[in-house]
Amino acid sequence: MIALLKCFYKSYQINKIHPKNSFSRKVIFGLNKFKKGNFLNFGVSPRSVQRHNKKHTFRGYTAYAAISLLLALLSLTSAPMQTKAINILGIETSCDETAAAVVADGRIVKSSIVASQTKLHEKYGGIVPEIASRAHIEKIYPVITEAMEQAGVNKDNIDAIAVANQPGLTIALIVGVTAAKTLSLAWDKPLIAINHLHAHLQSAMLAKENLKLPAVALVVSGGHTCLYDYHSPLEPKLLGSTIDDAAGEAFDKVANILKLSYPGGPSIEKAAKNGNPNAIKFPRSMLGRDSLDFSFSGIKTAVLYYCRGQDMKGEDKVDSMNEQEIADIAASFQAAVVDVLVKKTQRATKNIGAKTILLGGGVAANSALRDTLQKMCDNAVPPKKLLVAPKQYCTDNAVMVASLGYHKFKAKLFADLTLEPKATGL
Ligand code: KG4
Ligand code: ZN
């Protein structure tokens, strides 16, 4: 391409001396030479120098350049320039999902494999770390293998390995981190450390080309509830987080109180569909006028007292409640949590003058939250753009890890083999 452009420039210089040459004549002349098999000689060591006068040679150069340019343009339109895609293998084991994915250029999902441990933990009503860790060890190899096979790639097509190393359960994270370090060493590929929460936000960015800044980002998961000032995928700045239970944790605990199935979020949402969100006025903890922190332990306790009495000595009323009563509690609880999440996000939006709001994490799959936040964005003056993670990428997955890994790869932010799992890190 560069050679062609050089040639075109050369012919352009010559053409300036002979401005009368018409474009079509140059092209026809060039095509004739092409037919005679002299095409490759054009512009390099033109035989026309011997057979034609100087003017013809100039025409030859120009024709060659014109044809070259046409061919180049044709190849551009028929087959887009083949710059090599950056394939990142993402690995996620921070909690109770063993996941691997291959993502090209940060947004083309080539594969996404998630082995959920829900069945193993449901009888305990929550995640048992030792069980989670053992299940990750069992699943990590088959999950990575399947992700590579589904993507149709081998190690030679992988540019880097990205792994969630914080925050999460240390004995769960260590499985993914060890696998990633091993592959990095064996395949001689760069290793990239990913913050699991920042990766959740990346899910909301999967479909977005241009992000209008400033932006506020809300992560609502089973272990965390965080608000960020989001300037780039690489460095979200923490504005506030939960001082006790996370939003997802509250959903799980309330589902447990209501004897709904685990995980609690989806079952509360399902039950709430038939309930009245105004049936019971559960408390909304705002933690002061300016606070951007969250607290959900109060509402969980309020549901508990509602079902078992203030002193917890009363009978467990849940067993004798009918479906509608359960639905009303679920809907009222969900409405209170959504209310707090949306009001805090609105507060942060005003504080930093945000134009865009990002939403990610397991609880972001909740339709009431998505819809209420969308309404808040639509009714704002001026309206805000809401970017929400696609539902299949709200709960833990490795697509978000590989996608964020791409941005770190571009920024050359690599880890080394001393990488450790860390329980904390917002
Ligand atoms: O992000 P995630 O998969 O794991 C963590 O990083 O913690 O989030 C899991 C949490 C669980 O607490 C689950 O109950 C909640 O997300 N969740 C939901 C919904 N789907 C999952 N919460 C409310 N509504 C949902 N539809
Ligand atoms: Zn998560």
C-alpha cells in the first residue's frame, strides 16, 4: 500500500508538469500496458522509456498510479483492511462461577463459558468458600478448554491472558490466578490483572463506541455496591460503597427469610412481579444528605422483624403466609432497595454533572432497577444516557474480564508471575 501511494505521489509530481493528460487516457494507457504484460515494469524501470517519448512514460506512471489507487480502493471496500484482531482469554473465579471467555478487540465475544455452582451452594442459602474453591479446581481446566474450542482458537491466536485477581474470595480467586499464571508462563503470553468490579462496568460498555463523559457508574453485586466517577475503563474513581451488606447480599438474605430459592435476586424479582410495592413501607437508609455510601442491613432486619416479630421471639409467619403476602413483601423490599440505589446514583450524577450512567453487576439484571434508572435518566434535565450490561453479562462471567483485559493490553498494563489474589479492592 505504501509503495502504491509513493508511486501515486511520484506520478502526481510528474503529472503537474503535464497537466493536459486526462485521467481516462492515463487509465486506458495503463490498461494497455497491463494487457501487454508490462504492468510490473510500470513505474519501476519502464520499457516505455526506450519505446515511447518522455511524455508517454509520464503517462505510464500516472496510469499505473491511477490503476493502483483504484485497486487499492477496491480492496478497501471489498475486504476491510486486515489488521490482526487482539484476542484476550479471560478467566473468572472470584466467587461461585468458574468462567472463561475469548473476546476479540474488547467487544467481539468469540466464546463465553460459565460453570455455575448454584446447585452446590443452594442448600446452605449462601456461598461456602471451601466448596467454591474445590469446584473451581475441578472446573477450571474443562472450562478454559471449552472456551478455546468454542472460539476456534489455539494458544497461537491468544494475545494475552486476563484474570480477575480482586476483590473476591481469596481461595476462589487463587484458582483462576494460578491457571492464568501457568498459561502465561507455558504459552509465553502477557498476563493481565483485572479488578472484578471494574470488569462488571466493562459489561455495560460492551456495545458502546463513544462514552459521553463525565459518567457515573454503579456496580451492584452479591458482595459489593459501589458508585464510581467513571472517566475510563482503566481507572474508575470510587465515590461511595456499602458500609455493611451489599445490595445482592440483601436480596439473598431476604429470599432466605421468605424461604424463596437461592440465589435470592432472581426469586425475589419473580415473586415481586405479582406483589404490591407499596404494601409495606420498609426503611430507606440514605446515610445523610450528601452521603454516596449505602447501607442495606437495616432493610434486611426490617423484613426479618416483619416476618418474625420485633423481638424475634414470635412464630415464623412466613410458613402461614399465602403467595400474595410473600409477593407483597418481595415487591416492597425490592422497591425500597431500588429506590435507594437510584436516589444515590441521582445524587452522584448531580455532584459530578454526569452525562452518562453505567450499570453493572448481578443485581443489574433486575428489571425494576433497570426500568427505574432508565426513567430517572429520561426525566433528568438534560436527559442522561444509561448504559446497562446485557442481562447475560450482569452476573459473573469472563467476557467482562477479557473485554477489560483488552483495554489494559492496549495500555500495556501487564502483571507478572508474582500476581496474587486479593480479597479487597474497590
Ligand atoms: O455479580 P454477581 O454475579 O456476583 C458477585 O460479584 O457477587 O452477583 C450476584 C448477585 C446475587 O446476590 C444475586 O442474588 C444477585 O446478584 N442477582 C439479582 C438478580 N440476578 C442476580 N438481584 C436482583 N435481581 C436479579 N434479577
Ligand atoms: Zn461479580
